[in-house]
Amino acid sequence: MASTAKPSEGFRTQQDETLSGKQKGSLDLYIVRRLLGYITPFKGLIAGAVALTAGGAILGPLRPWLTRIAIDDYIARGDRHGLAMISLAMLAVVVLDGLKQYQATWLTGLIGQKAVFNLRMDIFRHLQRLPIRYFDRNPVGRLITRTTNDVEALDEMLSSGLITIVGDILQLVFIVVMMFASDWRLTFVVLSVLPLMIWSTIAFKNRVRQAFLDVRTHLARLNSFFQEHITGMKVVQLFGREEHEFRLHAGINADHRDANIRTVFYFSIYYPLIEFLSSVTAGLVVWYSASRLLKADLSVGVVVSFVQYIWLFFRPLQHLSDRFNVLQTAVTSSDRIFRLLEEPVEPEPTATGTQTPMRLNDRIVFDDVSFAYDGDNLVLRDISFEIRAGQTVAIVGATGSGKTTLINILSRFYPIRQGQVTIDGVDLAEIPGPALRRLIGVVMQEVVLFTGTVRENLCFGDPSITDERIREAARIVGADRFIAKLPGGYDYRLRENGSGLSAGQKQLIAFVRALLYNPDILVLDEATSSVDTETESLIEQATDRLMKHRTSIIIAHRLSTVQHADRIIVLHKGTIRETGTHQELLARRGLYHKLYLLQHPERSRVDG
Ligand SMILES: Nc1ncnc2c1ncn2[C@@H]1O[C@H](COP(=O)(O)OP(=O)(O)OP(=O)(O)O)[C@@H](O)[C@H]1O
Ligand SMILES: [Mg+2]
């Protein structure tokens, strides 16, 4: 089911946080069915937990029953021996009840944890297969909320909700049966309060449900906000926006607080109300019993046991509404989780077997390609060119002209709107994913590094690469010297996204990583960040070495790096403006010439 969120809605969108368009009833059923899929693997545990809960449900109501016997049969008659025996029986019931609770809690917790583990695995697997488009649309914070809070809500339901509800309902049934068995008229006195009780519970439930929904929505926004601002703390400080962002945060935080306060408010009314109703019922029972006691129509034991039944009877009712809240929250969370799990994954081409090029033998062809990220806003228009095996092609152009987009298309991160890209005559869309990823290696404009050692980052995805090869590659790229200076060298632990390394160093690590990956087609999206002249010449050399002996596409911001390319493609606002070699393009005195002069003002006198 496709998400209806539009990218412009940002994290302010609420649409994605609330129940989807499905009919309420069918949605609940659907969610229950999917949830069952996660707990059925633990049938044995569930059977055990249900059996314990069912068996345990009789233990609670047994106590008032024993109390009545103790009072009427033994205390009244002064039977000390009988009283001792019944006391022992009560002790046994209490111990069994404790044991049952311990076992049931343990088993349900086990089921919850195991199911949630699998669910998280599925979420991550699915996230990995989603098209990049999906991540453009969905803020990271929201996705994190899915894997943390929403999954926790499910855990809570599985480990404390579902089975306990069965236990509570069973206990209610047992209590009613036992009350009827003791005295049917008193039972009706107790049950007379029930309509009021049910009415207030339903009223409470409806209000608190909406409040819980709001809490979840605001929590997701709060998470998004934190994620964005912690990552972007530098910019906030640089622009002195602390106060402004603080106020923004205050707003989101206050919404979250208010929604929570509303839930607290409803609970603070509901609980005392139920307590009050229980007390009134107990009073009614005693009042009603008084005349019958005097007439000896009723025994003291029955009255005492009924007062106990009342407390036992109302507590599970109270719990039930609590548990329904847990269920409700879990249903909301499940809805969102399953919607994420149903986001269509990147379709795998129906491989026709032979079409799995591992090497580029002939050429890559862009044939009249047009593309838009969203809507009709074309970012690339009628792009046609070809790259022969072994050639180096450079793409240059102003910022925003569509260079990275071209690479996004070749990497199949986004589907083409119009036209076709072929590799050795095979349509890009028909090449199986793994084959395509093996064929093309991309050094991205923004280097992404993961928490872990330098070595782990260098041989990302392939632990079989030997240390010698790593060192050799680092030497070829020229990264060996700075790595040697890091504390621990190749074992130096990088922090999140390589913070602690300079932009140039990160770039070099990305180069070594690409060299070790050793793709047949290398794509290099040069970083825009400027580095010092020494690093720059190092990167230039590294680029040359990387491109040697393979088909390369290089997106360059520094025109000095592209002069030796076999062909240069000049992009302008999403269209190809000119193509040719460095010399040809200079001679043409067009856009390339202009860009060149901008970067080499000293040449304007010589050439111009
Ligand atoms: N994920 C995206 N969703 C929507 N629009 C995008 C996305 N990425 C880029 N764009 C838009 O596409 C256009 C081309 O962007 P692109 O990243 O290809 O430029 P570029 O030539 O690589 O620029 P630079 O030299 O700054 O790297 C820009 O107008 C940009 O706003
Ligand atoms: Mg770019």
C-alpha cells in the first residue's frame, strides 16, 4: 500500500502517523492476522502461557470461597483443626498463584522478545530493499520511531497484553459463577453496578485512545526533531540559531507533553471512579445483607466473601480497560509498522538468465533519457551519449545541473521517466541488482563512513580482503601515510560518519574502498568541499590511478582533473550543452571555455 505522504510535508505530516484509509474493522483484522504470523512460531510457549493463565484464573476467586468456608463452617463452630486445614489450603493457593504469575510473566515476556526480535529483523531487511525515493520522502526520525517506539508498543502487547486479557476474562467468569453458587440475590446486587461501570469504561477508552494516538504522533515528531538537530548541531551553533531552534523544540515538546497530560487526566478520573463504584457496591451488599443476616437467611461468611469478590471482580475490569489501551496503541503501531513493511521494494528485474554482465565489453548508452524526481519537474532532458569500454568520460556543469542525478540513474537509484540506458545492449532495468552493483562502483559526492575501524570501512562488504591488499590499495591511492599516523593505524576506530577525519581524508578512504571493490566501471562524483593544495594533488593522483585500466565516469568540479578525459560532457540545466575533448571544447569557446576561464583567470589573456 503506497504511502500518501508528499515530500513537501516534511516531518510535519500527520497523515503517516495515523490510521490508514482501510475500513477500521478490516484493518484491525488484517493487523491481527499479520501479528499472528509473528507469534505462531512460538506455539509451544503460547500454549504453556495460556494454560498457566487459564489455570491461574481460578486461583484468585478460590480465596473468597475458602474464606466463606473458614468463617461459616469452622470459626462459627469453633473447629480448630478444620480452621488449620483451611488455612493451609489458603496458603497453598497463595503460593500457587505466585508461582503461576512468575511462570506466566516469564513465558509471555519470552514470546514478546522473540517475536519483536524477528519483527525488527524484518523491518531492517525491508528498509535495505526500499528504493532511495522512499528515504527522500521519510524523515529519519520517523523511521527510527518505527523501529523503537512502535516495536516496543507491540512488545508490550505481546508480553503483557494479549494473554493476560484471556486470564482476566476467565477470572471474571469464574467469579460470577462462584458468586451465583454462593447467593444469587447478592450476585444481582453486585452486577447491578455493571452498566454504569461499562459505560464509564467505554467513555474513558474512547477519549484516551485519541490521546494515545496524539502522543505517538508527537513522539515521532520529537524524534525527528532531535535526530535532525543533533546531526546538524554545528550549523545551529554557527548561525547562532540556538534560541530559535529552542523555541521550535519547545513547541513540539509542549504538544507531546499536553497529549501525555491528557492521558494522565483521563486515568486520574477513571481509576478513582472505579474505586468509588467498588466501594459503593460493597456498601450496597452489606446494607442489603443486614436484614437477611438478622433473619439468619444469610451467613456472615457469604457476606465477607462477597466483599472480597467485589474487589476481585472490579480489579480485572479496570485492568481490562488498561489492556485494551495497550492493544489500541499496539494496533496503531502495528498499522504503521506493517505499512512500512508493505512499502513496495525495488522491483528485481525478471532476469532472463544470460543478461548478467560482469564486465563492460562494449559500451554504455544513454538514449534520449529524461528524468524528474517528482512531478513534472524535469531534472534531466533528452540526454543521449555513449561511453565505450575503457574510456574515461568527464561530466562537468554548474551546481544543480544534474550531474549527480545522471549517476543516480546509472546506479538505478531512481527509475527513468523516458528513454533508455543500456549496458552492452542490455536495458539497465533488466540487469539483476547484484550484477549491476558488482559492475559499477561509485565514489559518492558525500563520503559515507560507518562506525568501526578504518580497515572495516575500507573492505566494506567483503571481509575476505587480505591486509596486504588493503595496504597495497592504500599505497596506490596515497592514503597510507595519513592512515599510518592515526592512533592504531588501520585499527583506528572511526566514529559515526567518520567525524574526526578531514574531508580530504574521508575522500581518500572512499577511494581505497573503491579500488578494493575493483569494479569494471568506476564512477567518481568529486566532492565539492575544497581541500588544501597538497591533499588536492594527492586526490588528483589517486583519481588517475583509480581510473587506470577501466571505464570511468568522473564528475569533476575542478576542471584540472578532467583535461585528460577522452570526452567531456558539459551539462547545463539538465541538458547536454556540448561534448568533446578539452582542446575541442576550449576551441569552441562555449560554456566549457567560460567555466575554464572562471577557474583559471590567468589564462584569459593567453586564450582570449
Ligand atoms: N532527491 C532529490 N529529490 C528531488 N530533487 C532532487 C533530488 N536530488 C537532487 N534534486 C534536484 O535535481 C537537480 C540536480 O541535482 P544534482 O544533484 O544532480 O546536481 P549536481 O549537478 O550534482 O550539482 P552539484 O554540482 O552541486 O553536485 C537540482 O535542482 C536538485 O534540486
Ligand atoms: Mg552533485
